[in-house]
Amino acid sequence: MHTSDKLQETIDRYHELLRLTPNDAGLVTNLAWSYERALAFPEAIQGFKRALELSPNDYNIHYGMGLALMGSGALPAARDALMRAAELARENADQSTKTIIAKQVESISRRLGG
């Protein structure tokens, strides 16, 4: 089985689970991450938006949104999402997570020239 086949299988399974519990922020987030990994950025962005409606202060969701926006080429919005993830991570995350998010913000800022 190819990676894309496995990702599609995972995506399909999350859709099945969400039919049973549509407001489960964890499932919505995991579906969005699956789309992001599959490079299906519009679907990932839509999923992360829904996840943020359910859990607006989750740094992991903001981080995923930032990566999906970056993948879609929306760099200013990606930087904003990643900066929000960094703010939330300061309160809730371990040092390695904070470092990873900070590097993404720095990378996008350099690309945007500021």
C-alpha cells in the first residue's frame, strides 16, 4: 500500500468517525492534519477552521493551520496563525514544541521580508 493510499484510508476513517461525533475537536483536528500531510491544503484549512471553532485556544490547531496556509501559499496568514500558535505554546507546550513553532515563524518572516 502506498503512503497516499494509507492517508486516504485514514481520511476516510476520520470522516466515518465524524459522522458519529461531528463536534469532536480531536477527530476534526486529526482529519485536518491528515489532509495537510496529503498536501490537500484547502481541505486541511477547512478542517483546521472547524477545529478552531471547537477549540480556539489549541496551539496545535493554530500550528497546523499555519502549515496548511503556508502550503497553500498564503504566507501572511500562515505567519499570523503560527504566531498565535507560538503565543499559546508559551503557556502550554514543552520547549521543543516552542522551538519548532518559532523556527516556522522565522522562516515565513524571512520569506515575507520582515
